[in-house]
Amino acid sequence: MASTTLVCDTEPWKDLKGHVKEIEKTHLRDLMNDVERCKSMMVEFDGILLDYSRQRVRQDTVEKLFKLAEAAHLKQKIDRMYSGERINSTENRSVLHIALRAPRDKVICSDGKNVVPDVWTVLDKIKDFSERVRSGSWVGATGKVLKDVVAIGIGGSFLGPLFVHTALQTDPEAAESAKGRQLRFLANVDPIDVARNITGLNPETTLVVVVSKTFTTAETMLNARTLKEWIQAALGPQAVAKHMVAVSTNIPLVKEFGIDPANAFAFWDWVGGRYSVCSAVGVLPLSLQYGFPIVQKFLNGASSIDNHFHSTSFEKNIPVLLGLLSVWNVSFLGYPARAILPYSQALEKFAPHIQQVSMESNGKGVSIDGIPLPFEAGEIDFGEPGTNGQHSFYQLIHQGRVIPCDFIGIVKSQQPIYLKGEAVSNHDELMSNFFAQPDALAYGKTREQLLGEKIPNHLIPHKTFSGNRPSLSLLLPSLSAYNIGQLLAIYEHRIAVEGFIWGINSFDQWGVELGKSLATQVRKQLNLSRTKGEPVAGFNFSTSTLLTRYLEGDSGVQSNSTMLPKM
């Protein structure tokens, strides 16, 4: 399937480029008056409703996008991913996060081997271990029940599990199952993050989950050694075996660290870090907090979207439609950013997770064949739950730069509230904004409307809203573990669609390596300066000046002593 032809050289791409001029002559307030058009832009699957009628597209625009998908071999690329081909060509790996949530009887192969039984071996091990910890049959070194978990990991080992944990915290079923337990995530190597995570915890009742595929990630392993020291200082060296477990593939290093290899939970090279929340990376800490049955529902939700994405025609395929619309907005209309706006506080960590999945996946400047792209790919993702965001950055979205928006709404609140005498419930108040904001962006407010409202002339330019600002709406029936899994998979596959169309590799991340390698040089200098008093050398003037000032202002910690947070 590899080809040196760039998608921008295809006729459908060129056709869409010309089509932009026609779309620029239209306004969303006129497009929204076409009821048949709006009907054609509503898609439903398993209780989820997608409405993309407020995108700057006509029906023929969508047809042209489908032709672009055909020219980019989108269906074939999706099939290649599902069949386990090594589509991550720069790392020579399959991309099979779909196998992490596949039913036990599913056949998904990598290098001719069905990987689903391996996945379920780990899932069964997680189920057994989490049940033993939760029931109190596995206890800490002093015989106390382990009710608190600190998961150590960074990037995909942190953002995805944190999103799911935050979303589940207020789900009634999950909250009931988590009573009396705590789950915390230690990601940043900043000692402040360590201090915050261990404050109020008792080492006797704490289990630490170290998440690192190679067991060599610098930040993660320093944090792991720090918490190991915290446990040993309180309970002695022998306590590590009862209070620390690992999610890793490097068993020799796990053993060398002091963790019993029997308490290491595997995952595989065909799982990218940012796609790993459905592996032991997320399933282990989440099962310890909520119980495996809750997490199984989350996996089932993701699996339902996996099937939908693979088997549904593009016209009704939610991830495909979302991906094509993003390509249209980025590469044709020239919008570089996307706002993710969930009208649910439970989804407060959703945008940060998708920020990584999207920007690490599609932040590329060359094609999968290494050819520099003559067009922009990827987008800047950010977001905040409504209505908080409305009182923050919506000003820019309404009257400044045009930023396409994803509005995510929930029909049934996890925690409904209604006050006697109020016109609407609290959730209705929230959702009133969910329904109003997309129309405000689409229609805007004209000079004529303002004159009719007797607005003073000098204020009219300030109160005019141009409108014609695109958005889409996703309405979920609830925010159960199942729905959370669905939402995750929708966005994972949407991002893959974008990468497949642009012809880039969405599954490597070489961009994170350069800064890490340069940090190694700085780390060596800091050690030499602190332990031997050697002056800063070998850096440019700017870095040398900053490093010298840092060393002068902070004497650091002596290498022959241990210091833990005072909190």
C-alpha cells in the first residue's frame, strides 16, 4: 500500500481546494435553513447522536470528502490496522489497541498469531489480583488492607487512566464500588507532584503501581525510586514486594528494582502509549479502584465503537465523519485549532487526554514515506468543561479567531440536582448552554439586529458577532463506564482517520526524543557541578547563563543523603 504519492496530488484534494471558494460564499445561518441538509448531517449509533450540520459543509462537500477518503485508501488502511499489519512502519509494529477490548472469542492477529488470548490472560490476572487487594486477602507488610493506590507513569501511562478515573468518580455505580478507596496518579518528576501524591497517605495502606513498558523512562523511574524509598523508610526493604507492582514488559529490570516478577502485568509493542488506557496501564489501577466488572463495561463500550468503525459505511460512521470534517477544517479551511467542550464536569480530563492522543499522533511534518508535507496536518487541541470555558476563552471563539468546536453533551446527569422553585434543574441549566452555544457561533448577530434592539451606534461594532463559526455536537445518553469507553474510542479512531487521509504515521512519536536526549547532557552537567564543583561548559551562551544562575541560587541536595517531602 506504501506510495510516494501525496494525497494533495490527487484529484479529490484538488477538487476540494476549488470547492473552498464556493463554501466561502455561504453562511451557516443560510445553510441551517435547509432542513433536508440538516437531516442528512445527523447520525446515530447505540444511543449516541452526532449532529454536524453546523459545519461549513454542504451535502456535496461531504461527498467530495468521501471521494478524498477513497483516493487516500482509507478503507484499506483501516482494514490493514484491524488485520494486524505493521502499519507503524517507522517502528515496524502493528497497531492493535482494538485487541485490548475485544471479546474473548475474537480473532485479531499480529504476525499470524491471535493476540486476543494473550490480552485475556492479562485481564484475568488483573481481575484476580484486584479482587484479592479489594477483598483484603492481599494485604500490606503490616497486615493492613491496601485501600490507597498511587499509579506512577507519564504521558499515555497517565493521561488516559486519569481521564477515565475522573469520569467514573461521580458515576453512581462506580462511586459505590470505590467507597473507602483512593486512586492517585504521580506523573511529573517535579518533587511537588510527589509531595501532593503522598500527603495524607499511610505507607502501610498504600499500593504503588509503576507503569513503564521498558522500566527505563527517566521521570517514571525516579518517581518509582522515590516512592520505594518512602515505603522502605517506613516499613523496611522487605515491604516493597507487598506494596509495589509493575506494568511492564522488561521483567529483568522489574526484578532488579525489587518487584516480584509475578506481580508484573504485561502489555505489548503493538500498544502505543497514548492508546494504552485499555491495557494493564489503565485497567490495573482502575480495577483496583472500581473493581474489574466496572472496567469491563468501559472496555465493552470501546469495543462497540471498534466494531462500528470497522463495519459501518462511511456515511453513517461517526469516527470517519469526524475525521474527514477535521481534515476539511485544517487543510482546506485553514483552521489550525479545535476546542473540545464537554458539558460535564466529569469529563474535565478528557481534553488533556485527547490533546496528547491527537497532537502526539498527528503532529507530523512528513508523510509516512518521509516526504515533507506541502500542507498543514494536525491541529492544536484544547478544551475545558462548559460552562467554565464560556467564562474563559469563548470570547475569542465568538469574536476573535475561528476555532471549530466539539460540543459534547450528556442526556442524563451522573448526579442530578433540582431545587424546588427553580425554573429548571441544574443539569437543564447546564444543557441550555450546550444547545445555545453552537447556534450562537453559527448565526452570530448582525448590525441590523442590533439596530432593531436600539443599541447605540458606538457599541454596534463591539456587539456584532460574525457567526459562520463551525461546530459539531455529540449527545451521549449518559456517562456510564460503557459510554466513557465509547467516547474514548470515537476520538481514537477519529485521529487515526485524519492520519490515514493525510498519509502520515499517527502511531510513532519521534518528536518527544530530542528534548529528552538533550536533557541527558544537562543532567550530567548538574551532577558534575553539584558533586565536584565543575563550571558549566559545552552549552550555548543562553543555556550556560541560565544553568549558572540556577546552580548559584539552589545548592541542591547532597548526593550522600536522602530527603523526602516534608508535607
